Amino acid sequence: VCASLPVRTRNNTVVHYFKVLDSNYRNFDLVACMKLAFMVVDISQRRDPPNELIVIMDMKGVGFMHLTCLKIGAIKKFLEFLQEAMPLRIQSVHILNTNYLFDKILAIARAFIRSELMSVIKTHPPNMDMETFYCECVPASCLPEEYGGELPSGEELNRRAIEQFRELKPFFEAEEKLRSFYKP
């Protein structure tokens, strides 16, 4: 699931939601996920650009073998972009359903993450209190129904995001072509 959620917080902060639907590590493509994350940023900037960004990543279904899919170079470039060129200020990153594995992933990424970004990354265990999460992190009005939120399911939101990707296909193709000319 990869979506820019349709309801924003009171201060016009957009919420981006990511979740692995297929837990088979062989089908996990980190680089494709990173590209989708940037495409979602483009979608959220399209109409009424938001003031800030909240990212929600659900780690349910992510296992030890997913570590074998990590590409350090790609992670480094992704994090460089987030910290140097991101068109939105990242208010917070909430990583849900974390376990010991996520600590290992974060340890790998920590070498490339500045303290400003590390300070906004919050991890939440599977048994977290959702009422506290609504009050302190993200209101229920901005969350999918599987988290007790008021929005449709994550899968429905993903379907809507796919339609938005299709609408912007010419833009994404032109951008990809433009990037192919740039060789650092």
C-alpha cells in the first residue's frame, strides 16, 4: 500500500501511508518502493500543496529475510534526497508494528541519517494504544479504517493512489526521461 491520504491534519499536513501487502521477501523491491514514495510526494504537491508531511509505515509482514533486499547505496541516496532536496518538511515518521528487526534496519540507516531526521522518527509496537496515537501523533480522521480511523481501508486508498499514478503517467514518464540524461 502506498498512498497520500485524502484528509489532512488541521494545519494542512499531508499523511503518506505505506504498508507491505505481500510479505514474501522475494517479491520485495526496495528501489521500486523508494520511487513510489517520491511519486506520492509529487501527487500530494499537485493541488493545494501541504505545509508538512507525516509518514506512516506499517512494518507488519516485514521479516528478517527482507534485510537481504536492502541496498545500502540506494538507501543512502534516498536518505540524502529526504534530507537535502525534499520539497516538504517532514514533521514526523511513525513506524508501526515494529519489532527487533526494525532496530536492525534503523541501525543500518542511522549512519546516513542526520540527527534532525532521527529526532522525528517514532517507533510503535504492535500493541500500542491507538487513542494515545490519535491524540499525540495522527488524528483518527486522517487514518485508514484498519487503525480505527475514519478513512476507507488501506487497500481502497491504494486503489485510489494507483488511479492518481495513472493520471500523472505522462508527468512521471517525462521526469524519468529527464533524469536519464543526468549522469552524476
